[in-house]
Amino acid sequence: MEKRITDLYKDYKAGLTNRRDFLKKLAMFAGSTAAAASLLPVLEENEITAARKQKSEQGVIAEFVKYPAETGEMRAYLARPEKGRKFPAVIVIHENRGLVPHIQDVTRRMAREGFLALAPDALSPVGGTPEDISNVGELFKKLNSEQTVKNFVAAVKYLKTHPNSTGKVGCTGFCWGGAMTNQVAVNTPDLGAAVPYYGRQPSAEDVAKIKAPIMAHYAENDQGINAGIQAFEEALKKNNKEYQIFSYPGTGHGFNNDTNAGRYNEEAAKLAWQRTVSFFKEKLK
């Protein structure tokens, strides 16, 4: 089946396209309204088959959900292990590209490690992450920074009381999401652990507010971000915070993103991930 039709259906099921627009575009791709009507049950059956296959291969149950936050309902991607009932929870915060398939994949990976994983879409207040992210930076500029932090803090509350959660909640994020992870730690006294990847650091004043143990991952060649490491570490030490800081030789910003061949560093990404998972398992038990 044509990729554009299956992609259209995926967007519809993910809530990125309403039913009216979906059917209109489907009819255009199929050639007629009648052809679109005959295609719909095929698409639905394919989805069920794919879900069963994914479930058996990955051992993960995943879905899009909404949770209450500062600006209203936040759309998020939720994944959990297929087996078991309650799990420690981890928030996964995306880069400055939005809730793209890569971050959904990272969220499923976290679920496979035994966590209830939630990836909120920071762009929910401005319509959500678009299919075409070439100009997504303009949407990020529309976000209110204080409200955005509160939207992610609300995710902690949502997970603490989720029926599949043990009540223990950690947070990790990448790039923009790494900086946001630091802000979640600053603004959430009962956060269990925070793991920012190459994210901008909070001010020394804000570091004093952090209660969660920190594990920070940095690329060796990332001048803009790394300029703040020394002050961050000094503030952590001064305030007697529990922390670990790792720098990965030969890497650049975004080394964990395996969809970006120019930045991905497999060796560093795997080591950082192992450290992250072990840290969460220790701190969220």
C-alpha cells in the first residue's frame, strides 16, 4: 500500500488529523470516495496486525494519552511493559524537534527496561508536533517558558497517581529536553531522579532547590552547552547534591539520536543508556 496513505492513517490515529480531513485526503489519494471507503477497513486491519506484531516482538503496550496540565490537556505518548501491573515511571522529554517518531521509540525502549514511560508533547498548547517539522522552531518560540515547565511538572503528578505506576517518578530528556529535565528537577521536590542529556544547566540559585539525584551526560565537543558545566558542578557540590557527570570522548551534541547519522555515536549512546537505566532502577525502586 502506498506509503503516503499509511502515513496519513497513522497521523489520523495519532490525533494529528481530524476525521473529516483524513477522509477527504484519503479520497484524494485513493481516487474517489468509494475507493477510500473500501480502503478504510484494510488500513484498520493492518493496524491491528502491526500492533499484535509489535506487542509480541517488543513486549510493550503503547498509546497516545492526554493529561491535565497548566495550559490544558497535554498530548503524550505512553508506553509500558506488556507483562506486569505497576512500574516505576520515567518522563522522556524530546529535543527541539517535538514529539517525533525517534522520541516515541526511545519511550518504548524505556518501557522495555521495565518502566512506565511518558513522552509529553511540549507543543500541545500550539497544536502539537506537526508532521512537517521543517519550521517547528517557530512553534517553540510561541511557547511560554514558565507554563511549559509547569506542563512537565504536571506530568510528574500524572505519573505518580497513574494506576500502572508505583508512585516513583524520574525524568530524562535530550538537548532542549535535557534543559527541561533540569527545570523539572528544580521545580519538583518529590522527583525521584533526573538524567539530562546535553542540556543547558539551571542557575546556581535554582540548583539549591533540586532534591533529586542527578546524572548528567555531555558530549565532549559541545562548547555552548559545556560552558555551563563547571558552574553547575560547583553549585551541586556547594549545596551537597547527589550527582554524577559524564562526558563522552569524541562525541558531539545529540550523540544519542540514532536517526541523525551525522551526530549519532553508537558506543557513547549505549554506554550512556546503560548508565541511565541502572541509575533509574537504583533510585526509583
